[in-house]
Amino acid sequence: MCRVTSSVTEKKDFKIRADRLVSIILILQSRGARTCAALAEELEVSRRTILRDIEALSFAGVPVIAEGGRGGGVRLDESYRSGLTGLGEGEIRALVLGADAALASDLGMGESFRLGTLKLQAARAGRLDPALEKLQRRVLVDSRWWWHDESAESFLPLLQEAVFADAAVEAEYERYDGSLGGGRIEPYGLVAKSGQWYLVGRRGGALRSYRISRFRSVSPTGEVFERDESFDLRAWWPANGDRFVVEFSAYKFVLALPEEGLRLVRHLAPGRASPRGPDPERPGWVVAEVGVDSQLYAELIVLGLGTECRVIEPASLGDAADARARAALARPGGCGPEPVRA
């Protein structure tokens, strides 16, 4: 048992060192000379470890040149080239710009992302370095919403494994109206949309999308399903986008409110508030139709606007918001003042 454990540890240490040696080559190739201290800081190891790695690269035939003194450092011989070929300047720019470190990290590919980015930067580095540096300093792709909840996607690793293994899962899922559903799902693919992860899976013979943060439980069934080989996630997701928009805006309601209130509603429900025209009952107000995914969402909007809105339809929404406000005010210790005691 001890020998097995030792062997596994040695293999892991070997892989870590191999990755670090590759990183050193790519860093020197893409960025030029670096001091040992700078390499140690970037790779999060000691300076002594970097010196040993440079010695190992030299023994392996990699032309690493170390220069002492002021302005010295470690560099590769200019004739040495280890990188990708066949990529044009525009292609490399597009790949670097479209890469997303946060999403790669979600999928457990953070280190692979880092090495891949270094390889892209190293490709034709002498000609492309200035252009790539300029691009990365001036354009940043950040797919995360400001208040991203890491715990909301705790089932992502399990679902990722199921997608690649064609393994069915048993899941419980909260629908947009708050009700619960679930059953056996065949995971077909994963999609990141605006920092949110979605699972595309087959259930009951039909392909559907599930927001991963809405899963309440996910467990393997131990069954492997037969994937439809004609399915292409790159084609299916855009083609079904209209259905998602309808689902997210299924609950329709109409409000009268001032222009400032309409701006607030558009912030809370982007792209889902449509003005109908001026309010005939109150000058300076407008009438707008809004679509959200549930009545609860609509009630929160109405309560937030307070007296700065009037519910036109459905009447049940105004009644529900009014009842919710009265209940909160009447509850001891609730949102309203404490009741007067005799």
C-alpha cells in the first residue's frame, strides 16, 4: 500500500514539474528574458526550484541562456522555436480575446487554459507580441455577472462528468414558477450564458434546457444512454433561443408609471418592458407592458415602485401585491412599525 501511494505521488510530482518546464519555455518564448525571481513569482515556486528547472532544460537540449549582472536574466536562444504553426495574426487575436478564464476554471480547466494561452502568445511571438499586448491591455471579456454565486453551481462538476460519459442522472429541479419537477435526464451538453451555466438534456424524449443553479439534487443512475449522434450543441442552442426568451417573459402585466419608474423596470427586466403610450389618467406617466418569469417577480417590481405605479392588468397582480404589503406591515417584527400594545 505504501509503495502504491508513493508511486502515485511521484507521478503527480512529475506531471507538475513537466507542466512547469513547459510553462518556463513558453513564457521565455512569448515574453523574452525574465529574471529567476520573476519566473519564481509567476509560477509560485522558489528561486532555487527555478534554477533547478533551468538546469534540467539545459540538459534536455533546450537552449536556455542565463546571463548574470545588471540587466541579466534567463532567455532562450533566438533561433529556438517551440510553438504552434499555421495560425494567422487575426486568428490568434480572436482566440485570445474570446478565451474566458472564469468559465475554464468552472470546468476545472484553469491550468489548461493558462498553458493554452501561453502557447497562443508564443506562436509567431516576435511578430505578434506588440499586437497581442495592445489587444489584451485594451479589450477584456468578463462574462461574470457582478454578484456571481459560486455555490449556486455546485452540481456543475457532476453534470460535466455525466455529459462526457453519456451517463444519465436523476435530478430534482425548481421551475421558474417555483414548483418542483424532476426525473431521469440524459445530459447532452453544457452552455455558459452571461455567467450562468445551463444543462441541455433529454427528458421524456425531448431536449430541454435547465439552469444549473435551479437544481436541488443531482445523482448518478449508473446507466449509460445512447446519444443521438446528429445532435450539435452549437446549432441547437441558437435555434432554441427564442423559446428561452418566451419562457423568461411568460408572465405579462401592464403598469402605468413615470418615465423614471420605467427606467427602473427596464433595469430589473432588461429587454422585457415595452411602452404602449402616455397614461390617459395621469400627465407625465406612460403605460408599459412587462414580461417576467413569474407573478412573484412582478409583485416585487410593483412593491418596489410603491405609489409610483398603478397596476392596469391583471387585477389579480395589484390585489396580490396589496395583500403582501398589508401582511408585512401587520406582522410583529416585520417590515412595518411595531404594533401599539395596550
